[in-house]
Amino acid sequence: MFKGATNKIKGKYSLADLAQQMVGGFLLAGPFVVTEEVWRLAENITLYHTLLSFFIVLSIGYGALYKADEERDADKERHFLGVPLRFISLVLVSYMSVFVLIMIFGAYATFGADLKIVIKVMGIASIFSMIGAATADSIF
């Protein structure tokens, strides 16, 4: 139980951290993937809105990991191409959890969506997936 807290202070990233992110990401992504209103919204937004949502996802993730948690320092964590590994996994988890749920539930077929709409839905739902993943990573 206290191992995760120790990892946070030392800046180590472990499989347990990834598991926490996945639980939070899937937990909050699920309701948005199966909601018709999200798919209708995605039909009516532009790719510009989707790009903007990507930057919102990045901002929420980075802010939750490194600005809201004073014990965590991005400079002291392991990096890949200059980006903290924990942050990379958080972004991947937020988008991949949405994508996996879309595929598992067959939501794209249910709502008659093409790839463009699926990408837009991923942009919308990933905002909430990121909130869940970042919260789970920060709390535990």
C-alpha cells in the first residue's frame, strides 16, 4: 500500500502506476464511449475542436501529475525523448482506454461512425479518461 507513495517521492515509475492509470482511465471513459450524445456531438465538431481537445488532455495530465502534486518532480523522473515516462503512459492510457472500449463495445458500428467520427469521439472522451487516469495515479 505504501509502496506507491514511496515510488512517487523517489520518482520511480512502476507497473503498479500503469495499472492505477488504466483503472482510472477506463472507469471514466466507459460512460462517454456508449453515450449517443457524445457520438452526435462528434458528428458536429470540427477537427480543429478535436485538436483543441488534445491540448486540453495534455494540459490536464501534466497539471495533475506535476503541478497539483508537489511531491512529484518531472525533472527527477525517467524520460523518453525528453518527456517524463509517467506522462507519456498517462496520455497513451487516456486515448487507448477510449479506443479499446469503442472497439470492445462495437460503438462505432452501433452509431454508424466512420474513422473521422471515431477520432473525434476519442478526443472528447479522452478528456474524461485523462481526469480519471491522472486522479488514480496521483491518489494511490
